[in-house]
Amino acid sequence: MMKKADPQQSDDNDIWLNKLDEETYRVAREGGTEQAFANKYHDCKTSGTYHCICCSEPLFHSSAKYDSGSGWPSFYAPVGDGYVSAREDHSHRMHRVEILCAKCDAHLGHVFPDGPEPTGLRYCVNSASLDLKAEPKSDK
């Protein structure tokens, strides 16, 4: 028996298709991965807060960003509890933990237990899922 499509899901899908470019949609809404080292924020040093590209929820602050050598932006912690959710991911014959925006379920990337202190975690995030809101430059 074929399951009927959820009309709300279809409506949401249309909204995302109209709001996001093709690559962003593929990554954030379909769980894709962008190319390592050829993405917008992997080596970005700008101070600010990284927000969800879909719903603008704050996710990570630049103060928690570090160079993991992976080719994707890496953070050791989100901005706070409840901003990033996680679920098991067994795709591509691997066992990983997928991370998502807790507000809109946008795919962000994966979290690994090989990060720096203080958390020991590496939130490996696709630039396509992020929008950096830079902090104003100080006049000092």
C-alpha cells in the first residue's frame, strides 16, 4: 500500500524550493554534502554568529570555530542547548550522527567525538546550511 504524501510536507517543500538555490536546497533540505575546501566558510575568520540558512536561527558562534583540517567549517559547540538537534545516520554504509537545525530540521552536517576541548566534539557543518551575520567592527 502506497503512503499518501503529507500536504503540509509538500507545501513546505515548495516554500524551500522557492527560497533556496539548487545547491543550498540539496544540502539543507535533502541532506547533501558540499565539496570540501571549496565552500564559503571553511577558512572564514570573520567574527560573528552563524545562522541557519533556512530559518535564520542562530546555531554557532565564530568563537567556537576552529580549523579541523576537514575542509568544512568546524565548531566545538553550538550557541547553546536546544539550537542543534541530532539523529543517527546510517547512510553511505557508515555510522554517523547527523546534526540539524532544531527549529526547522535543516541538515547541517555531522558531529564527531574528535574535537578539541572543552567539549571534545567536532560539529562538521556545510557552509551551504549557514549564513554568517558578522559582528560590527570595533573602532579600537
